[in-house]
Amino acid sequence: MIGIDSMTGGSAATTDGATAPHILVVDDEVVATMALERFLERRGFRVTTAFDGRQALDAHARDAADVVVTDMRMPRLGGRELIQALRGPQPELPVVVVTGFLSSDDEAAALVGPHTAVMTKPLDPEALLRTLKGLLGG
């Protein structure tokens, strides 16, 4: 497992020599985050985890992700602010928002776009896998 404190950087290679897509998973629910990390790693992704938006920004600065999977409501920096910060320099960064709460039409409208998917909790891991593959063009 790759946690926020044990990241080594660099790229993981797949068995055919290609670089595995890098997914940044951000959620303050530690157990769910670790389970999702294991699920994605078993399907060939390289995964970095963060437990709030600030950790995610630091992790992305050290080792940029190909796709970000983020919760909306987190301490220190929420999902909406995280997405805005990440997309400032990288407007087409694919993001999957996983949330139990879409509290207003404004919040939902801010997330709509060609490089964004919104999924509700409880998360269906197989549906997430299909969504990630779609965002990665595969």
C-alpha cells in the first residue's frame, strides 16, 4: 500500500512495461480509503492516498496523478476547493467526485464537465473502475 507518508514517487510499471495510471484517492474515511486503494492496486493502478485536501495538494505536487478520486466534505480543505486548486494549472485533470452529499444545485453545477464524474456513496467499486477507465480513455 502507498499511504501519504510512505510515497516513494516514480512510476510503477505494468507487466508489459507500460506505466500504470496513477490515481490519487482523497477521503477522510481512512478505512474506506485503504480498501479502495487495495481494490485499485489489484486492478493495475498505482495509487496514492491522502486524507484531506491539503495532503492531496502536497501529494499531487510531488507526484502528479492521472486521475483524482475525491470526497467532497473533508477537514482542512474540501473537495470543491481541492478540485479548483488542482485544475488551476491543469484544467483537464480528470476527477471523480465520490460523495454522500451534494448539498445544493450550485455545488453540483460546479462539478459538471467533460473531465468530471460524480458518484454517490456507498461507492460501487466496479462502477468506479468503469468510470476511471472511461476518463483515462480506455
